[in-house]
Amino acid sequence: MSEIQPVFLPERQRFALDDNGKIIGAAHYRDFDGAEGTERIFFHTTVDEDYAGQGLASVLVKFALQNTIASGAKIVAVCPYVKGYVAKHSEYDQHLAKPTRAHLEILPRG
């Protein structure tokens, strides 16, 4: 049986789900230099359809958010999945920064 693990890929600006060397999901981000330090903007989360319904997106997002907090960065939830996740988990409230126009301007288009 495969062992799916969340991994941090800073060189690709994403957190990913690795299934024995195959990337099967990702939480994409961009770091922003905010007034109080780094703010990590999560803007897109995906899990391959073949792996849907297993709760893997929540495993990935929890790993990404915990890593972000441990690094001292704030969380900027733009991705609908991440926004929904933090809305259900109040333990992240103190680590959130509201998205601003400046945040949105640095995100990839399309």
C-alpha cells in the first residue's frame, strides 16, 4: 500500500502530497513582505481526482498551515478550500491576515 506524505517544496512555492514519488496534490502559495513580517498567501489547492474523497486536502492544508505558523509567517487565505478550512478551525484565527489588493496583485493570473 502506498504511503502518501505531505511535503514542503519551497523552491516551487507549494506544499504537496507525495505518493511514493508522484505528486498527487498541492497547495500553492506566494510569500508577501507585510508590515509585521512574512505573510503567506494560499491561492490554489488541488488533489488529483483519483485520490478524491480520502480527506487528503485537509491533511495537506493542515500541514501547510502548521509549517507556515512554525516559520513565523501569517496565513492569508485566498483559496476557497483554505478559507473554508480556517473558518472551521479557530486555532488559526490569531495567525490570519486579511487579503488585501496588494496580496492579490502578486498572484499568478489565469
